[in-house]
Amino acid sequence: MTRALPITAIEERSTTSYPEPFRDRVAGRHYRRLADAFGLTQFGVNLVRLAPGAMSALRHAHSAEDEFVLVLHGTPTLVTNDAEETLSPGLCVGFPCNTGDAHHLVNRSTADVVFLVVGTRAPDRDSVDYPDVDLRIEPGPDGSRRFTHKDGTPY
């Protein structure tokens, strides 16, 4: 097994698991699943690139997964429940689980933004709330995640 890999050896993806009508909202988001390339299962590590105008995700809050972000390049705007803040390279921010503080990053600049995201993997117990849209993620009985409307109706 190879111990070290160049970032370029890990496939850059731009897909999303969001159901319609939310898929287009993350157009321009590209990511490399770094943790998966090494078989890591306890936490995820993604290198994310946002094109100008793109967002990292719909604004969301996790019940059982912590998230940590380190900005490497560019000036993304962090949007939370309380405020918006422009970040710059070298700044980092953490989102403890179960606080209800919904967050995401938006690239409002004219250049690409690149950041690293590290997060807990707890699909068997994590619910995700998206306060700005009619969307939730609920843990499935088999450890998978299910997208639902806020009333529990599946997508």
C-alpha cells in the first residue's frame, strides 16, 4: 500500500447526493475525498475547491458530527445563524455538533477558494437540519442517510 499520495492522484469530483431541487445549488463545488483514499473510517477529510459563485453546501447543522475547516486559498464568506464573515488563508473554524448553528461557505469572490474540511463520521446517528429549505437528513436503519422533507416525507 502506498503511504503518500500527491493530491492530484485523488479524483476530483463535483457530484452531490442532494435530491432535486437542491442539486444545482452546489454547482461549482469540487472536492477530493482524502480520507477515503487511505481507507480512514473514523473521520472524513475533504479538499474542497469552490469556483466563483459556488457554495460548499446548503446551510446546515449536524446533530452528531463535528466539522473543522481550514482555508488554504481565497476568501470565502462563512455564513452562520448569527453573522457572515469573510475568511482568508490560514484561518480556521470549527462547528461542534448539536449546537444548531447552521453554516456553510460561499465564494463571493472572482477567484477559486480552496479549503480543507475534517469531520466526524457518524451516519448511524447524525441528523442534519437545513434551516433555509425543506430538507433534512435522517440516519437510516442500515447506517445510510436518508433525505427527507422536514415533515419526514422521503425525497
